[in-house]
Amino acid sequence: MWRTRWMARVAERGEAPHPPVLIVFNHIAARDPNRTVPRLQELTRPLWAGEPADGFSSYDRKTPIIATGLRNLREHGPNGSVFLRFGRTHMQPLRDAIGNPRRDAVLARRAERMKAQQSEYQEQLRRAAEQKRAEREATRPACAGCGTKFDNDRWENTELSPTPGNRWHPTSCEPCEAKTVAAADQAERDRLVQEVAATAERPAAGAPASALGKPPEALCKPPAESVGKP
């Protein structure tokens, strides 16, 4: 006990009491500590008396004064309930007598309520975000060809460019769009082939009209000689 260095409480959460004072009575004479302690409490009340707070007493800038007897201290030590703090009616271990258990309990309950409120608020945010995701998911577009839901990238691209283009089909998924583009390319190639074939079948410009439909040998045969002429 005597080798222990008892530190003052660290200021926390708006309360900074002064270092405590411990009075140890050695009852060997006629003076009775049971009468001395009440007298000391009245004389020192302005120094230790706390201010009423919400469910506890605040001892900010007050000096805790604790009294005990030497015999009890020798028998029970600092952890025994042999310490009386001025202003209280029951004995406590030294650390509880120096501290403010009622304040600690009130603040702990407040912290639990705050934690519960924060948890409830976070749960509300989670449910709201989940509902928002569900509502947006309900509007996710599907391919007009195969009915497959668009992935996020396809959905974002179609929202950025909703107007169809030459090789852009925002109502189709990527595979169906590729098929559509390939079919259009093939149709264009077929059209060009047909156009070339039709052009090759037409006669060249300036050819005689009588030559149309005659075989090549008829065109090359010389005219017949007149009958009866020398």
C-alpha cells in the first residue's frame, strides 16, 4: 500500500477533479473518528461537494476526500471496502471511492444507447440502399432479340447513347448486336454482287440494235452475191 503511487484521475469527458486526499485515522486516544469525520465533512464541503448532473454528481474541479481507519487498512488493504468518501454513505474500495461509479454507469448507458441508435441508423441506410438497388434492378433492360438482361457495362453504354446508329443497336445485347451487324454486312455484300452481275449482263453503249440477239457467226458472214449478175 505505502509503496503504491496512486495517480489522480485523468480528465475525461468534461470532468477534471483535483487529486484526492486520503485521511487515515489511528484510533489510539479518546478522540472518536466517528464524530470527527462528520465534522470534517461539514468544514470541507465546498471543496468536495459535487454538482447535480443528469443521474449523477459531477466533481469537476473538486477534491475527493476519503477517510479510513488504520486497522481496517492493515486488515483489508486498498481493495477492501473500508474507504468512506465525503458525501457518500457507504464504504467502497479505494479506486471506487476515488472515482465516480454512478457517472461511469450513466455514461456507459448513454454510450450503449448511442451505439444502438447508430446501429439502427446504419441498418436504415442499408435497407434504403438495398431498396434503391432493387428498384433500379427492376428497370434493367433486356435484349429485344434473346431477352437476356444487360450487364452493367452494356446498360451504362445504352444510357449514354440511346440512339441507334450504323453499327450500334442499343436495344440488343452484344452477341445479338454482333449477329445483326454481320447479317447487315452479308446483305450488303450480296447486294454488291448482284449489282455487278446485272451490270455485266447489260450491252455496251453504242452497239447496233440489229446485232442484238444474233449469234456471232451471223454477224461476221459477208453479204450474198446477187443472182443473174455477171
